[in-house]
Amino acid sequence: MTLLPKCTAWDGYAILKMRLLENSDIKVELIELSGNLISKEFFPNQIGDFKHIINTELLKSGIYIVKIQNNTKTYSDKLIVIK
């Protein structure tokens, strides 16, 4: 899993990229460090190069966790938003 950029000071978005070797249902969650769920999205039947754009324009400055689940694994990465 790749999350670009780590810091979204100017762009207003972050790009999540994954390479899926088999058909997977993908769930993407954006969570504040306090544990509050900001957003949850579901993408069924994904395979190959998966790309998802996370809009950070409405987020406050802070550190967030991006949690990605497929059929068998859970991944997470830190997203820092600076305004």
C-alpha cells in the first residue's frame, strides 16, 4: 500500500494506491487519532491497480489514520494534514 503524499499541506488531497493480486472487496476508513471515524467507503470486486483519492480540503490540520481492509488483511498508514 502506498499513500501519497504523507503531508497534504497544499494539494487538498492524498492518493491511496494498492496492487491487488486477486479479486478483493476493499474498505477504506479515515480515522482521527482520537478514534472518531471521519469517513468509510466500500469498493467491491477490485483487482489489479487500485487507486483512491482522499479529499483533505474539509479536514482540520492534524494526524489521521487511513485504514484499508481487503478480504484477508488490514493495512494502516498515517496521514498528516497541515493547513
